[in-house]
Amino acid sequence: MATVRTQIPARLDRLPWSRWHWMIVVGLGSVWIIDGFEVTVVGSVASRLSEAGSGLPISTSQVSGLAAAMYVAGACGGALFFGWLTDRFGRKKLFIITLVLYLVATGLTAFSFSVWWFILCRFFTGMGIGGEYAAINSAIDELIPSKYRGRIDLIINGTYWLGASGGALLSVAALNTALLPANLGWRLMFGIGVIFGLLVLVVRRHVPESPRWMFIHGRDADAERLVADVEKTVERDTGTHLSEVDDTIEVTQRQSTGFGEIASVMARKYPRRSTLGLALFIGQAFLYNAVTFNFAVILNKMYGVASDHTGYYYAVMCLGSFFGPLLLGRFFDTVGRKPMISGSYLGSGVLLAATAWLMAGGNLTALTLTACWTVVLFVASCGASSAYLTVSEIFPMETRAMAIAFFYAIGTAAGGIAGPLVFAELTGNGDSGQTALAFVIGAAVMIVGGLTELVLGVAAEGKGLEKLAAPLSSSSHTT
């Protein structure tokens, strides 16, 4: 393959914020709204599905335990499989394919007639969402200017909670048997996910391929034309004249990167960064699963909240979670990654442990528990979003999607598959002591993640991706 010199990374990083960047945010960031909606739908309908007349012979533990675990298992497998394809065939192709897979699988979920069908559909829905994570996170960080990358990445990841809030509020109406039959409302919830996904698909068609991926994979001429068009668009929209750049990078083009080389990069070249990625992903997965997968069951079993009213409580918690990254995200670019990431992990871990102590003592009601959850996730949502931000920044471009996929899969498998299975058992019988134990587990693993960030964290704020980790095919690696 040819060796080329390019200024594309520097040209993309020096762009001022414009309407073109908003198109990227809307087109790509919508995946987290979908995921938030999906997870909330299952949490909201868990108790209703297990009731007589739902049209599906399934228990609460099968919905919030087995089905949730299979959804996460599918997401892990999808992240690895589609992550590899993303690095090989490009960001754009894969974030279209994975969205289509999601649409088909979640649509079929609405027609579930047995436990095995429901669980199988949840698995393939998870595959689509997991593949989205790898394709979308890599594309976002490669298209957003470095000085905005931290806050934008966090806010986009934080939109998960907008989807969750919307799903919670819709569940109030959909699960109201005065409005819809018990065997129809929950099916409608999955159908709404399909409609939203189709709207996203229309917008996403206009999002371009990553120029960074293009110039390494032999499409440098296409990349130059694309960036030139983007520069003209940004100059026209902002009324500013873009300055020249003098930061050039030289790379040897390649078609693909083998698994052996990817493993070597993670284990040998960047072992400290790999340890950091695992700690951050496992921590956030355990905390989220301790709270979210079983929220409706906890409110219903412990505090007698009706199935069609749990959405009100969850919507409040979700909005608090969205405002965390929205209000605090800019500090990840100004104060810095290391203090903000470690602070969000340690802070949310301590707050969740305090919530567990209050619950074990019988000092919480449905309202005060929701208030505690809201405060915990206001802080924790910044930490969870920063896990994706971190692994997408600190590894070479040729391995970026696979790095995201790997850490998402391993971390989520540890916290997201074991989590629902363990927490479903602890929270399913309404015992406050056992539920508090679930919270303590989530808090402890989150605190470990915060301590790891303090020791191994990378000061990535304001730095170009190629400065943080030079491409494998650049002169610094090949000479």
C-alpha cells in the first residue's frame, strides 16, 4: 500500500462549531436515545408481562434476569463482531447495518408469543445496539473537533437518559389497562421503538464516512474532497475564514488490521490503558444494572407502586441523569479528564453506598428512593459516558472501533450479564436488606473504577486523537 502525507486530522480539529457538527450529533447520537428507550421498556413492562392476561407466559425474573442478560450478551457479541467490521469496512456502512438489525429485532419482539421468542428477539436487538456503540463512538470522536470532543461525547452518551425518560412516560399510558388491553400495551412500546429508529435511519443517511478512516484505507482522494466540502460548508455557515494548518501526519495505507495486532497493541503497547478501560466499563455496568434493570420490580415489590405508575418515578430519575453530562460535560474539557472522571466514579459510588445504608435501615419511601437514585445517576452518568470517551481516545485509529467493542463487551459481560442475574435474585422478593446488598455491589465496583482512573488516567483534554495514540501505520510506528 502507498504511503501518504495528510493534514486531515488537523483540519478537522481546527473547525469552529457549526450546523454541520449538529447534523453529526443528531444523526449519530440518537443511538443512545434508542438504547435508553429499549432498556426502559423492558424495565417498565417487567411486572406487567408476568401478570395474567399479558399474552406471554413469562415470569418477572425471566424478564429482568434472563431476557436482560441475553440482551446484554447480544450487545457484547454485536459489539465485537460489528466492531471488527467497522474497522475493516468503515464507520458509515456499519452504523446503517446495525440500525437496520435493531429495527428488525425490536419489531419482532412486539409479536412475541413465547418465552424463547421474546428472549431470542432481545438477543438480536442487543446485537444491533452493541454494534452501534462501536461504529458510532469511533465516528463521533473522529469527526468532532478536539476542543469540543469531551463535552460532546459525554452529552451524546448522556442522551441515553432522554430515551429512558421517554420510554418511562410512554409506559404509563401503554400499561394503563383502562386505555389498552394488558396483552397489547407492552407490544405497542416495542413498536414505538421501531418508528423512532426509522426516523433516525432517515437522518443518518446524510452523515458522511470518517475522513480519518478513509485516508488510512486507501481513499485519501475521497477524504480530501470530503474535508474540503466540509470546510466550505462550515465557512459559509459560520461566516469565518479558516486558517491554514501546518500539522502533517504520514501513514502507510492498509486494508485491515488483524486480531493479533489488535491484541498486541492492547496487551503489550498499552497495558495500563487497557486496565483503565476495563475498570471503567465494569464499574459503570455494575452500577447501572444495580439500579436500572430492576427499578420497576423494586418499586412494585417494596413500596407497592402500581406497574403503570413506575414510569413517573423513573422519568424523574432519567432526567436527572441526562442533566449530569449536560451541565458537567464542559468541565471534562476544561478542568480535565482525570479529575472529572475519577470524581464522577468515586462520587457516585459513595452516594449509592449511602442509599444502600438508608434502604437497609428502612428509611426510604418510593419518593425518597427515587430522589437518591436521581442524585446518584446525575453524577454516575458522567462517569459512564466518560468510559466510552476514554477508550475511543486512547488507542490508535486502526483499532478504535475494536477497542470500544472489546472493552464494552468484556466490561458489560462482567457487569451486564452477571449483574441482571445477580440483582434479579436480590431484588425480586422485595427484601430491603438484599436490595441494599445489590446497591453495595454496584457502589464498590464503581469506586474501584474511580481509583483506577486516579492512578492510570490519561490527560486527553484538548489533544488531537493522533497525539494521544499515533496510528499504527504512521511513521512513528513504521520507522
